[in-house]
Amino acid sequence: METDLATSLVMARSTATRFSAQVAIVKANREMEPAQMADQAARAAPPPGQGAKVDKLA
């Protein structure tokens, strides 16, 4: 009976650790998405016609 209890406790702890790691990975990925989108927008070429000439009245 002790072996079953010990095995159950180890499995429960392992599951909790795995879940915590998965949550941390998802959280890190969500934090990176806005930064990646901003980086892509900053590096993207301007739309056609924009930036073709300088508006000195602006």
C-alpha cells in the first residue's frame, strides 16, 4: 500500500510540475507575440505610394 501511495504522490507532483512548465511556456509565447508584431511592422516596407516624395508642408 505504501508503494502505491508513494507512486501516486510522485505522479501527482510530476503532473503539477509539467503543468507549471506548460503555463510558463504559453505565458512566454504570449508576451513575445506583440513584440514580434511590432518588430515586423517596423521592418516592413511602406505601402505603395507612401514615402515616394517628401511633404515639406507637414
